[in-house]
Amino acid sequence: MSAFPCWTEIYPPARSFPATQAGPAWSVDQQFLGGRPAKVRDLFVDLADVATALRRRDDAVDAIEIHADVLRIGAPVSFTAQLVRIHVRRIEVGCGGVLQVEQPANAGECALEIVSDELVIENAASPWISFRGFAPQLPPDEMSRRVYLQCTRGTTGDALITLGTTDEVPPGDGLLGELQLLTAMRLRHRGAGAAPQVAELSLRIASWVNRSQTHAEGDSRLALESALLLERLRTLRPELHAVPSLRLERYSHLAERTANALRAIDDECTHLFDAVADIGLRNGDAEVVLGHYRNCAALSQNLLQEARRDEAAAAAACAASRRKLEAQKSKLEQARKTFQEGCDEKTRQLKLEAGVGIGGAVLAVVVGVLATVFGSANGPAAAAQGVQGAATAARQLSRLLQILNRIWDLVKAVRATLELLMTAQKVYEAVAKNLAGRQAITEASRLTSWSDPASGHDPVGVADWEALRVEVRAAFDEALKMEISGATELLAAIEVFIILSEEAVNTGVHQARCMQVRLQREWELQRDTTDAAAVEARRTMLGKRAEIDRATLMFYERIQDQLKLQLVRAIGNMRDAYRYCTLREPGFAPSLTDSGATLYALLASAEAELTQFLENSQRMSTWTPTAYRIWERRALDELTTERTLSWTISLHNYPRVERIRISEVHVWLVCSKPCYRNISILVSTPGIYKDRTPAGPIEFAAAPFSSTFQYNLLPPRSHGDARDHRGRSVHITLHGDDADKSRFEPTPFTTWRIHIPADLNHGLDLADVEEIGLEFRGTAAGIDAGETAGTAEASP
Amino acid sequence: MSGSVPATAVPERPALRVLLPAVVLDAALLAGASAGQAGRIVVRADTLRIAGRCLLPGATVDILARRIEFAPDSAIDVSGAAVAGFDAAARDPTRDGTAQHLDGHQGAGGPRGNDGGLIRICAREVVGTATLLANGSAGGRSQRGGDGFAHVNGQHARRDACPLAGDMPVPPGAVAGIVRMLMPGLDSYQRARYGGHAQAWLRFGTLGQGGRGGAPGRPGDGGSGGRIALRHATPLATTPILAASGGAAGQPGESGARGEPGADGTHVLLVNLGHGFEVHDIDMYWQYELQGELMSGLAQLRAAAASAAEIVAEPAEAGRTLPDAVSCTPASNDELASECPLDYLELIRAGASRDIARAKRSRGLARYEWLAELTRNATDQARQDLHAAATKAMAALASAAIALPATDG
């Protein structure tokens, strides 16, 4: 029994390539039965079927082309042709399977070209290619992506068989590439229950199409489409749940609208395919589809403009973040130098102490010994004095050892700190590289690197930052205990550097996402425009004919798939929004292979599920916890020196309420001296938010939040009366539009960064700040159980 | 060199050169392929694996490889193709005896066996039991002799009789002569009128023995043996099996069957006296006296029919075995190098480079070593460059091996 997968079951059926009872899809294609070269095109092709179909041809065939995603060679199959070209993603060779190529009797030359990405052989020991009787040994681990076996006539008239191998991938069939990408998208959206290897399969297919179409002679449109699909597939981070930027209700609304659009065209497409099967397609039908394509192109134009705006905002945030990071880097270097000097100073001091200690100890020991010797001669008192001196000397020696240990500790601390600096430096380089890599994707011409998995730059994760933070604090413990000059400053600088790095990475990731969306939109616009033109051209060519070719059929299927994909995405966004809203895993999973009716039913069930949740869950009510009052010296010092304060709210801070969502954050300064003036404050988060679910903590990735606001600083009052300050609040919005209430609301469980920009607050002496207030407003469930706000002392 | 084989004339069959890094000669794949029709096959490879009994009848096979591996029960067989002789028992009626020539004719000679081909193998290493065969094929079986003439009986003879007038030709198998009329009751006038000159012929077929069976043809001679030269740089682990002997002589066909003797039937006399005499049965007119020439002809025919001497078939010869037909000798690197064309050396270098790139370190190293050995004493610039490249690569690999252990086997 064959160990190979059943591909016909794995691949979702494509209606524009209908398989018939009589044989495989391509065998009924006139292009194959009468074409020169005879071209086979399908997702899965069994070579034996090709040979059978070839025998049905009336005339001899001199060239054969096989384009497939998977080619199965399960038995010896012989072709007599001048050129046999096989361009497939994967080749499966069963036991006894051999591809035999013979040269026609009257032909001077003969060639076999195989382009493939993956070779699986059941029996690796036996040859699987026979070229004029000779079998080049090509096991899977030595198989190149392109193999060219050639038999030519030499100058002497002798035939010469040679083998050329390269990793270059010449472009494959465009129509098959379209079909492969369609399949990859369908596999990706297959929904719940899909095997993990199927998810891997869509990545492999997209990568293969990209690799082949990025060739100089490839189809740039297919290359771009596959590159975008690849990027979407690669950036899936299942451990980090995405949060769509809108509220659940908005997605529900959008999904409903998309469903209506799909409903409109779904029936028509079904009718078209039925019509093709029954009476053939007519010009009028093409006109209808052309109208849909034009509508899609207009829609894509609007979406592109929106994506461009988002990207510009994200790019600005990213650039600002990088500038801050660069500035912090120089400060970090300065702090490192100060710390180094502090270390040197401390070392000198310890050496001096040690020298004095050793001298004293040696002297005491000598005196003690002498006193003992002479004391024994001069009497018991002297002897006792000598013993005491010796004991003192021993204590001093002990002290000396302690000092030496401290020196050793110091050395260790310095070393650990310097290593940390190197780690931070590496992190910075990773960040820069990451951002550079993300920037590079804007260059559509550089698509080659997309297909290479090694070139993917994984962003530094939340866990990495946390680990680094813990490591920094642990390493500086020793230095702080020893009171080395500059240690506190260096620690602060490193922490700020880490925070800024995290922010830079997250803004970079967000920018990359925006770029991705924008590229997607650009490509979609390009695709829709091109498709509309192509459909128009085809409609013109179609005339009054009833028969249409397969390429035209694909357009019909694609327009339906595009709309269906939009609906699937819309429901996918609903899933993300539902998860963020309810903190439960959604029970509805859309798939591109679902019919339109199934998707409408899914949409209805999603809304029902949400309604049911809202009815049964704890009531959401306004949440106004007590404000944080931050007066910790270290935090205030950081604010003074760096003009920045970072404050992390952990899940333990609000243990009794659930599903907290913030709509406003209030920040204010309390100064020791009267200061009546406008103050500008920047509040930001890195975009990673935590929350609790019944199954445990969960992390969400969303766009980083950043907003600057101004307020009038009022005279200090009692801490409990802080809410009386006017104009000190900022709404949580992602795009600066306070009136837009449709945007998502973050959780408080993240690192809040409060920055007092010097250029907006001229003359403000932050040394006068004796307290910072931080207050959240929003909604939460479980308020009835009572909740007290965290305080600075209770905060992490 | 002692084992060298002089270049033979290129046969009319097409020549085929193969230049591949690694190749398998598989008997099953070769069987139906056009490569089997090639008269001269030149294989230049890094590694070659022989699987099954590869039949290339009469071909010249010239192989150069770094490593040749013979799978169990595999062989390269360029023995002459077996010839198709005559069927031992098949009859050819045209060779049967006739009334004029009672004995069957000798059968046709058998075809000559095909000569064995030529195998030249130069390799650094031969793994497995090298089995190389270049025998001449056996001669073909000769044709069966024709059967002896079988007499027809008297009833059939009567059908030869017919009324005739005037002179008539003597039919086959008959003896013509004068018949003297001894019919009683005729007077002299009548004898003078009706006798006198009478012509008659006699057919004695019914009188004789059957013809002897014809001898079979001369069987075909055996084909001559070919040549085998196996040259190897490293000692062979197992003794090779090399055979290049002449083919055996062909088998003779069967002798023809003796013809059936004639039964004593009616003697037919045809008398033509010029006066409209009819045909008579000679027994009815026995008193007619056969004259001398008829009597002697009858005796002659009887004597011929009675001959029964055996006819002996002619024997064939076995094929020749060439002197020094088989040689298996060690070869120095220089001798092997002299066999290597430049494109082969380039192929080895490309393969080694690919191996290193694909982390197949051990094989890459082996290929570089082979290349270095083949180009060590090169005089032309291209080969010297290849030697330098191989030496440099080996040095780099050696230093890498010190730094890091090899990851592949």
C-alpha cells in the first residue's frame, strides 16, 4: 500500500478544472489532446494517466509538458519524445516507478527537464529516471531543483548524454500558478480540524510559486501575489493573538455587508458554471462578471487609500521610536563609561583597603608573635598581650579575605554588566535588522528573498524582553549592593533602552503590518484592474460563441473566491474580535472551501454566539479604580533624568474584575512647588496587552498606542482629591480621533510609558515632581465583587 | 601497456557517450532502450553501479569511473548475440528429391555465430564481483536435408498416358526406345505395314526404390571471442569473473527422410506407329519386345533406385578465442589519467564542489582526491589548474576537519 497522501482528497476541488468520470481534468482538454507540445496541467497528476491519454492521440507527440503541484510516478512509464518537461512542486516515486524517456528514431536530439522542489521516493535505492536506458543517480538529498538531461549529437556524430543541474527555478505555467495559489489560500482557510501538515502545505505551495515566478522570465504579478501570501502565512503567530483595530460590532456589520455582496454574486457564479456545463457561456454572462470585476477594482482603490493613510501614521511612529532609541543609545554609552569609571574607582579603593589590611595584619601577626615570644620571657602579661595581638591579626586576615572576595564579586559584577551591555547591543542590532528587513519588503522588485525562509526576521518577542529585563536586574544587584558609582544610572539607562527597544520593535512590526496591508491592497487593485481588462478582452473575443476556454472559467471562479475570501477574512476578524471581547475561543471557524450558504449560516451562528455570551456573562459596567500614585524615588529619578517613566500593570493588580477594557487614561504630575502652566504628556504602550482567561493568561498583539495631550497643572492637593484636576485625561484611541468610538479598547495589563517631552515643556523642572498620578477609566465585568485600585506600593 | 586493447574499427551501429556524475546501468532499463542498439558505449562517470545482467551484444563498452559497484548477480555482457539457426525438424519441400534426382538435396548451412564485443574498464575502485563477459556466440543450426523422392503408385502412373500422335517428347523419368512388335497373328506384310518403326517410351518409376534423404546443411561456425581489459588502481577484494571465449560450433539439422519405394505397378507403353495406334498397357502386349536401349535404360534406372549409400553431413568449426583476450591488471594513476578527457575532469570537479556545498564532505573529499591523482603530472595548463583547485580544496577541507568534526558519514 502506498505511503503517499491521497492528494485528490487534500486538494479542495476547483470548479474551473472539473474532473470527469472519464479521466483526469486535463485529459479532456483539447490543448492536451491536440496541442503541440502536449501540455498537462493539474494539481495532481499520475504519470501513468498521462501515458494512457497520450495513446489516445491520433498523431505522435514530439514534446510533452507536465505542470502539476504533485506528480506521482507509480509504475514504469515510457515516453518517446524529443522533449519531456516536468515542472512540479513535488514528485512522488512509488516502488517500481520509473520515468523512461526514449529518443524518437528520426530525432537528432532529446532532452528531459525536471524542475521540482521536493522528491519523495519509496525505494531510494532503485533508479527512477531512465534516459535512453541510462539512469542518473538522483536521490532526494542530491536532487537539484532543476535537472536537465540532454542527448546531443557531437561533432563526430556520436550521441552524448550529459546532465545539467542547478538550483535555478525557471517559471512554471501561469495558469497552474494561479490554481496553486487559489489552492494555498483555500487550504489556509480550511478552518478548524485541518491537519497541521495542510497548513504547512499552503506555505510550501506559495513558496514554490514565488520561487518559480521570481525568475527573470516569470510572471511578476504571480510573484507578488505569492510573496504576499507567503508573508501572511509566515507572520502567523498562533501564540500571540491578534486584535483587530475595530470593535466587534463593527466587524459584525462589515461581515454582514460582505455576505450580502457575496450572496449577490454567488448565485450568478453558480448559474454560470451550471450554464457552462449545460448550454455554454454567452457574451451576456461575461458582461455581468465584468461588472463585478469593475466594482471590485473600485473597492480596492478605496481600500488602498485607507491602507496608505494607516501606513504613513505607522511609519511616523516607527521613525520617532527609532530616533528615541538612537538617542538612548548614546546615553547608554555615556552611562556605561561612568559606570566603568565607578568600577575602576571602586577597584582602586578596594585595593587600597586590601593593601592596608594586609600590612596591618602582617604587622599584627609579627607583633603578636614577638609579644608571645618575649612575653613568655617577660611574664604572663606580656604573653597574654602577644596572644591578643595574634588574635587581632587573625581577625584582620579574615577581613582581608572578605575584601578579596568583594573584589572578586566586583569583577564578576562588572563582567556580567558588560556582558549585559553586549546583549543589549545585540538586541539593538536585532531590532535594527528587523526593521531594516521590514523596510525591505516595500521594494516589490526584491521578491526573491521572500521565498527564502532564512531571510525572515522574527521580531523579538515579549518573553525575550521580559527575560532580558530580569537578567539586567539580577546582574546589577551585586553592583548596587557594592555602591559602585554610576551603577544606578547605568541600570536606569539600560532599562530605558530596553523599553525603547521594545517599543521600536513593536512600532516596526506594526509598520510592517501596515505595509503588508498596503501592499496587499496595491496588489489587489492591480489584480482587479488587470482582471477587469482581461475579462473585457475575453468577452470581446468570446463573441457569440458558446464555448469558453478554461482560463476564462478561472476568472469566474476567482471573482467568487475573492468575495468569499473577503467574507472569510471578515468572519476571521470577528473571531479575533470575539476572542478579545469575550476571552473565549470562538466556536465558529470559516473556511474558503465552505459554500456561500455555509458562510452565511456561520455568520448567523457567530452573532447568535455573541448574543448568547452577552446574555449569560457577567454584566459589563463602568470601571473606575483608584488612581495609582507613583512616588517611588527610583521612578521619579528616572523621570527626572530621562523624562520618561515606565510602569507595568500586571495581571495581579486587578485580580477580582474581569474583561477590563480601558477607554480613558488619566495622567498628571504633582509638584512640590507651585507651577501653573500647560504640561504636555505623551502616553504610550508597546502594543502587547495581557488578560486572563479561564485557561490562563493570554497575550494579544495590537497596534501600539501613543497619544500626546496637554493639561493645566494645578497646585498640589491631597492625594485622594486627584480627580479634581481638569483636562488631564486622554482617551484611548489608536488614530488620534477621540470621537471614533468604534476602535478597540486596550486592557490595562501592559507597560505604560509616560514621557514629558522637553521640547513641549520648556522650563519645566522635573526634579520638582513629587508624585505622578495614573488613572484608568473603562468597563469591566465583576465590579459588584468590589475592587480597590492598585497603588504605587502595590504595583509591580 | 600490457592490457591495452587496440582500438577496433567503429562499427556501423551508432556510438553513444555518457558523461554523468553518477549513473546506474540497470539491466531492466537497458533492455528496452535504444542504448542497447549502440555499437559503442562510452561511459565517463564518477560512480557507476551495475545492476542485473546488462546485455549489450557485440558492443564496445568503454568505462572510466572513480568507483564501479557491481551489485550481486550483475554483469556486463557483450557476448555475441545468439544467432537464429534453422529449426531442427522444419522441412523445405524445394530440397526434396525428384523423379529425375531421387535423392533429397543437402540442407542450407547454419549461420555463423556473432563475435564477442569489447569491454574496457578503468577505475580507481571496483566494488563487488566484477563479472564481464565477451564470448562469441554459438554457430547456428543448419537446415534439414531434403527428403528422398517417393514413388507414386501405378494408378497414378496411368494418368501419364494419353493419346498422342506423331513424335512426342520423352517425359521426365522415362526412357525412350524402340519397341519391336511381336504381336502374334500378324503377317509379314502387316508387320511391315504396321510394325517396322515404332517409338515408345517407358516409365519405370513404379519400379524403383525411394530416393535417399538429403544431408543437413553445414552448421554455422562459432563466433570469435571478444576482449576484456579491466584496470584498477586499488586491489580488488574479490576475484573478477572474466570470460571471452569463442562460441561453439552450430548443431547440424536432421537428415532428409528416405523416399518411399515404388510399388510394382503398371508399365505404361505408349506406342506411336504413325497409324493411330492407341495406348496400350504393356502387360497386355507383353509379346512386344523391348529393344536394347530400353532394356539398358531400365537396368540403369533400377540400379539408381537401388542405391542406398549414406550421405554424411559436413561438420562446422568452433569460434576462435583471441590470444590475451582477458586481462585484469593494476593501473597507475598516470595510466588512468591518460584515459581521462578534460570534460570528465571538469565533471569531477563540479561534483566535488557540489558535494561540499551540500555538506557531503566525505564524498567531496574523495572526488577531489581522485581529481588530484588524475592531474598530478599534468602538463597542460587546464589540468594543472584543476590540480591546483583540487589541492586547495583538500587543504581547506583538512583544516575544517580539524576545527570541526565532519557531520556526514
